[in-house]
Amino acid sequence: MKLSYINGHPENDQLHDFIQSYTNECITTGAQNQVDWNQLESQNVISVYDDNTLVGIGCMAGEPSIHVRPTYEHREIEHTVAKLLKAGI
């Protein structure tokens, strides 16, 4: 599993699939994450892919807003995305 960090918005269908997977995994794991998906309108967005599957996304809307599918939380994606967002990449 090799992760790719892309400076940009995902395709609409990839984002839709991510939101569905993220929501289902949060329900399954009992995570209580409130997400405002409208924050992704920010210009500074990092999309994270495992092969061609979107597994995480982060944006800088004042403060970093980072969302990673629960099954990928062990990969330290949030930490890496936070660093990239703060660097303005």
C-alpha cells in the first residue's frame, strides 16, 4: 500500500465515494465525527489516495480540517496532511 498526497481537490465521484465510505466506517467503528463537507471549498486542499481510492482529505479553512477513513487512521495520514497544509503546499 503506497499512499499518494495530491495538492488539489478530488474528482466529484471520488469525493462522493469517500464520503459514503467514511460515513459507513464511522458508523461501524462508533466514531462520532461531525463533518462540514462544505469546508472543502477551500483553495488549499490535500487529497490522499491509496492506489486510486481516496482515503483522506484535508483543507485549510482557517484551521486545518482533516478527515481520514477510520480503517486508515493507523497510517499517520492526519499528521502528514497537517504538516503539508501548514506548509502551504
